[in-house]
Amino acid sequence: MVNNHINYVEFKAKDLEDIKQFYSKAFEWTFTDYGPTYIAFSSSGFEGGFEKTEQNINNGALIVLYHENLEEIKDQIIKLDGIISTDIFSFPGGKRFHFIDPSGNELAIWSDK
């Protein structure tokens, strides 16, 4: 993996079973379940996942970048007036945080380190 490159895309979904059936039948994507609120997909040309939500979905895509040192890149984002919207948290396979850029776009950065 390369620092600062887009590495993953995450979508929101109201019903994970419905969304899994749709994409597997329409596009032959394969899925890995990570509990009741998350599924990851592959065989799409790009790795990604679906997070279960009960909220209205306005823009359901979250672009996820990779960086091996989350504290370092988080400090850089703060210095450049980015806003940390979700602080560093752990998940199966690594850690990540979310930030908002100067235009209001929310992105995430993850690391397996």
C-alpha cells in the first residue's frame, strides 16, 4: 500500500442483505461479513464496503485513503485547517479517522500499522 493514495471506498446501506444480493447478482461482487453492521466487497476492481445506517443517505460514499502513520497525517491535516470529524478508532484490520476538508468533503484515512 502507498501512503496518501485512495485505497478504499465505503458506502452506506439501509439493508445489508438486500445490497449484498443486488451487487452480487448484478455485478458478481463477493462479500465478507464483519458483524451485523458492515460488509466488505471485492471482485469490483476496487476494494470497499457497506456500512449499515438508519439515517437518510444523502451522499453515501466515503473515500478512504491509506497512510502508515495516522498520528502524523492527522497532525498535518489539522495544521492545514482540516477538521477531524471522527477521531482515531480501531476496527477489524486496523485503525482510521475521518476528516473534513476546507470545502466540507468528509474523507477517511486508515492504517494497518
